[in-house]
Amino acid sequence: MEENPEKRKKTWLTVAFSLGVAASLLFLFLLFLFLMVKNSKEDPYDSHDHEAETPSGPRANSPPRGWNSYDSFSWTIDEEQFLSNARVLSNTFSKFGYQYAVVDFLWYRKMVAHSSVWASGLDVIDEWGRPIPDPARWPSSRGGYGFKNVASQIHQMGLKFGIHVMRGISTQAINANTPIMDSNGEAYRSGGRIWRARDIALTKKPCGWMPACFTSIDTSSGAGLAFLQSLYQLYDEWGVDFVKHDCVFGDDFNEDEIKAISEILKEKDRPIVYSISPGTHVTPAMAEKVKDFVNMYRVTGDDWDTWSDFSTHFDVARDFAQGGFIGSRGLEDSNQGPHRNSSLTVDEQKAQMTLWAMAKSPLFLGGDLRNLDSTTLYITTNAAILEIHNTSSHNRELSNIQIKDLRIWGANGTTGEVYIAVFNLGSSEKLVTVKFEDVIRDFIHQELRGGGGEEICTGFDIWERKELGEINDTLSFSITKHGCVALVLKCTPEAAERPI
């Protein structure tokens, strides 16, 4: 949700990918490389998780999974559509770890004839200038309830509730010059006067991709901080578990606001996951500045269900893994709601799911789950792939093997397994033979190797569901155009006894 407004006539946001679409779910994950950071400079065989404090407590090793409304519904989703998708998420996907139901942007915008993403003056705000749900689309919000009733229903389904919010303050609140609320629920006073929206707005620092609607605020002022505190007090009262904060990262980097909100969230009595966006032109150096203040961050711009878009993420995932960051990304928007199947082939969808698992990107479904098809369900709930996503460590692209059109990733399992994924970025089927030692040497303890320094491993092909038997000198296989091979190698006695 940013950059080229016309290109965004399709689906969601951040490196995780959003499984995008419609009748037969557009397979795409919110690939933002979101970040659950581990330091790659540690001992590569040290399995201890060094946890860092973030707004919601210690940073988890397992990236979150869930569903986001943007890919299929853009900003026009209503309460019935959201809850009906959440029911499918609960009934079908929650047992696979998909637990967040997130309503994306502009849930406060009135859906009238001249509404659009860039139309100002059409948002529903309260007396303090804070956005509240459009009651025409979210009827249970009437009477001052906001998202309380929706969040309650989501929690009753065994899920967690998330919302998208924008940077700073809305131009609508600025134009109305609404007062700022203090911690006691009264007008904020300082210097003998009441402070209002225009006092804290930095109108020369608007949101880059929605400049007519939102602008930055002065976080160095007591009134500016009071406004942010009042926002997150409201979200907390609603029962929000996940906040996607947009227009504060990448090209719209706003370090001050990110840090201010992080501190506010740390004071809450319950955890709220803090995710920032967008991801255009994000670098590891930029990520380093915020890694201790957020739970997730996006590292790419919007992309669609095309191979040309997806293939660009191999370099991004490689670079962030090398920098010690493992993380998520996203799609774009469709004002018309769900309307088509994925343009990616099944092989491309498997490759995408495999890369996100190896890169430990958050996984957020983005399609209309009410139209779930069996292929999408199989790819997004594959047990071995989700095991890689959930528990693997030391994930990275192998730099010692350079073969045209191939990318090879590796990772360690928790009980001696080694995960290897080989991707064919070329435009035709490729026969591949690589030395087994070159592939696996960085992921095996020396003392676990067989006599003479040779590895003794057996293998399993995840997508082909095929045992490979004992592997010695070489790995050989055929990979379809834009496809991949994903392997589980069992190289210790403990792992060999463990069923896949």
C-alpha cells in the first residue's frame, strides 16, 4: 500500500507474502521481509535463542502467521466480510499456526460515491481527532464501541485481532483542529492553554504516498506524545493485538515516531505486536536502527502475483539474511474486492512458499478465504514447510555455489535436520547436480560426519513427497521452470529416528 497508485488495483502490504486473491486464492504472501532478528554473527551451531526486548516483549523466533484483508478487499472491506474470513481462518488455518486476523487500511473512511484512497475529508474521527470505524461498514462500532465487538468475536474464535494505522495525524483532524486528549480523558493543557491538532502537526512532512490525508506530528512536544498515547490507549481498549503502522519506514522513514510508539506499547499491560511499513528502499542499515523497537518491519515495496515481481525478492532475502536479519513483505489493492485466481503457476507458488519459509518471513494469507481451493490449502499448510518456517535456524543463501539461474538456501533443524532449498529462476527446466559436501558443509557439526569426513545423510523431497535414500557424493535432480526442490536431510542418529 504505497507507491504507484494505479498499480495498486489488486491486493496487500510488507517480507512476508500475503497469499493473495480470489476465487482460487491468489497465492502470495505478504513478503515484507518483516523482521524477527537473530544475529548471524553468532556461532553458527549455537542453537540458543538470544532474545531482544521489543514492544510486545522478547522477540519470538517463530514468525507470525495470519490473514490480512488488503489483497482481496483493499480498503472497502466490511464487518461481515471480515468476520466470515476470520471464521475460515479459525476453522481451517488456526491449527497450522495462522492466528492473526488483520483489517487493513482506511477502515475509518466513508464509502461514498467520491471516496478513494487519496480522498481527504471523508474519514470518521472522534472528538479527539482519532480515527474510528466507519459505522456504515462496521455496524457493531456504533454507540462508541469502535472495534471492541469485532475484536471480541475474533478472540472468541481463538484468534488475535489486528489493525492497520497511518503515520501521525489525519488532515481531517488538522482541518477540524480537534483538541488533544490527555491521560485523564480531558483536553491536554500546557502553558495555560489547550493544545490542538494544528499545534502538533508537521504539515511539511506528509505521508509520501497519501500526502493529502496524513502528516507527521511533533513527537518532541508533550502534546504530540499525548496524542499518540491517546491513540494507542484507544486501540488497547478495543482489544487490538497487532498494529501495522504504515508510512513510517522505507522511503517514508520516521524514526522518531517509531521509537515513540514503541515506548508507549512497552507500557501496556498486554502485548501488542508492532509492525512497520512500507518497505521501499529499505536497507539492512535502516533496519539496524529500528530492530530493537519493533517486532516486524517490511523490506520491499508492493508486489503482485507475477514471476518478475517475486523473483526480485531473492536478492532482498539474501542480503537481509547475510546482515543478520530474518523477516516479511506485501501486495496491493483492489477496490473491487476478490476478482480472479493467482497468476502464478503452482510451481511458482511452491517456490514462493518455500522461500518465505527459508527466510522465516511472516506468512499472512491475503485471499478471500471463503473461496479456498485445495491446492492453496495444501501449499500453505504443508507440515514440513511450516516446520522449517517455525523452528529452523541459521537460514541463509549459500554463497559458495554459483550456478546460472539457481539459488540455494540452507538452514538447520532442531534435532539435527538440515533443510536445503534449490530454486530455478530460469525460463526452462534445469537438470542440476551439485556436490553434496558443498551444499551441506556449513550446516553439519564436524563430529556428526561419518568416517573420513564424509556426511552420512538420508533425504526427503518435501513437494514430491519422496524418500531419497542415503546421499553420499552428489545431489541430482530436475527442477521445473520457476520451480524449486525442498529437501529435509537427516544427518544424525536422532534425526534419522524422527519421522518427517
